[in-house]
Amino acid sequence: MTSQRPLREEALSGSERLDAATHLLQAARVAEPVGGVWEAADPQWWSRRPRPSDDVPTTFWFSGREPVAGVLLTAEQDDAWQCDPVVTQGSSADPADVWDRALAEARAAAGEGAVEVPVADDDAVGRAQAARLGLVAGHGDDTGWLDLTAALPVAALAEGYRLSSREHLSGRHHLALRNGPDVADGLTATSLYDPALDLVALAPDGSVAGYALLWPDPVTGVALVEPVRVEEAHQRRGLARAVLAHGLALAAARGLARAKVSWSSQAAGGLYTGLGFVPTSTTTWFRG
């Protein structure tokens, strides 16, 4: 009987961690079509602006050159840290070891700050680890999937509005207001960002009325939707539906098979299910 080669551990931070996280989550999605919480594009989206967690090293486990488990760590600010222990299906990494390391590294980085760990409600292993470590269940969200190979929704923009994308726009990025002046550089530094899918609805006066960003992953065939927003003065005009319908059509034209989105409000859920997204899973955020 052939024994398995021991996994190699590496402590990574910054762009090296983002690269490892991207490959790890792609492998996890290929192994489990709807399992887990995150897409490879999620940590790329989180990297759009500097965070306190950027230079904090966390552990990844490699089989040869491929990551098979790892600790994702991100923080919006010093007092709120998110920790994600990821183990690919079929790997020899011990979930208990990965979770222990993840919580130890997150707590060391957070200090007095809170640490949250999102776990899919159908992830029996993850929920067992959260219980073992004494984590307390908190808020939750929903996730839905859309088949991009089926008939897609069609929706027109309200009169006077027009659709564009960062492929055709210059100047200050529309996300800079809420994400800082360097957000354009942060997005373009990632491997999955596509300016043609960074969509903007422009009002009759040329101002930004709303936007949606889709992240195409050619490895998994998934387009992640994140973020979506309509400015308050332009709400209730069907803009989000129209922008997303256009984005989904573009993603399908690129050969992507599925789209994914998550939501935590009834209004957002109504928008996405109205576009054809099928609620597939729920996630609970544990704190400890």
C-alpha cells in the first residue's frame, strides 16, 4: 500500500496569499459544484482596498504545488475579523487541524477584536468544528445559483438611463466613493476582474445611478455577482434588474455555465429570485 506524501505548510500573506486562496477556492468549487461558502473571486473582491489583514501571515497546506487547504483571513477594520478554514474535498488535510490553526491565527491577529467564521448550513464537518471550538451562531445569509445555459431574463433600462462599463469609461471609478480612491488599481490587480463586466447605469444627467460587477472564473465556469447597488435617488425603477440581466447575458456569451449570488435581505432576495436565481443554501456566521 502506498502511503500519502505529507502535506507541505507555508505561511503566506499579501499577494501570495491571494494567489493561493484563488487556486484553493477554484479547486474546492471544481470538487463540489455548490458546496462551501466562497468563490475564488470573493477574496479578490475583498482585496480591492488595503485591509489590516493584508500583511498577517496565515497557513496553507500544499500537495506538490497545489493548495489543498488554507486559512483565509480578512478584516474591514481592526475590531472585526473574518476567518475561513478551507479544506478541499478528498484532500488528506485534517479539518480539525486546519480549524485549530485558523482560529489560533485569527485570534492572534484580532487581539480584542471579534472573529467570525461563516459556515454553510449543510456543511456537517464545518458545523461540527464550530461546535467543538465553542463558537456561537449569529446572523446568516442565503445563496442562489442561476443556470446561464438556460433562457435568461431580459429587462430594459428605464427611459433616459443608459448602460456602460469600465471598459468604456475613464476617470474616477464609480466604486471609489465607498471603497477609496485606489479601488480601480485594486480591482485591476486581480486575475479575475473583467472591466467589461463592471457595469454602470448612468442617469440622464450622466451621474452614476447604479452598478453591478460580475466576476467570470474560467476555471470553474462560475460568474460571481458582487456587488450590486442602486443609489437611493434612482431606486424603484428596475435598474438593478436591467443591469444584472445584461451582465448575465454577457457572462453566458463568455461561455460561463452558472452565476452565483448571496443576499441577506428580503428585498435583495426578491430581486435575485425574480431574475431566476434558485435559492440553494444558507450560511451561518459563527463568532468566537
